[in-house]
Amino acid sequence: MSKTIDSRLLNIGFGNSVVMDRIIAIVNPSSAPMKRLKEEAKGSKMLIDATQGRRTRSIIVTDSNHIILSAVQAETIAQRFTSDIYKEEEVKEK
């Protein structure tokens, strides 16, 4: 039994993608609470490192409590996220 995915994927850099419907937040990693969140996720094996060995520039929080690290700036990912949503709305209107 195969399940089709109707959700759109969001490019988070270096060929990595996340299902847009699962994203709760896209944040900068520089604050102390975000550093703690990253360490807690690592300890509970809920951390996904998609930086390809580069510096972490954004943290993506999902509805499944997974924490995803990306080397792409949070602002860039947020722009991609909103532009994809607007494109999707335009298609629905036509």
C-alpha cells in the first residue's frame, strides 16, 4: 500500500529538503535558548544535521519535535517558505 505525499518540500540547502507542512519555526541559532534546544535534541536523538559540515546558520523546528540544522540563513529559508506558499495559493486561485 503506497501513500502519496501531497505536501511541498522546502529546500534547506545542499540538496536537503523538509516537508513544509511539518515546520513550526525557522530560527537563528545564536541565542542561548536555541543552543540549549540544539543540545537537548542531540541528547534525545531528535537532531538532524543538514549542514554538510558547514556552520549552522538556522535551526528548523518541526511538529514532531525534530530539530534540523541548516547552513542556509534563517531569513533565506523563510523567504523560500513564504514564496512557495504564495505560489501555491496562486495555483489554487486559478
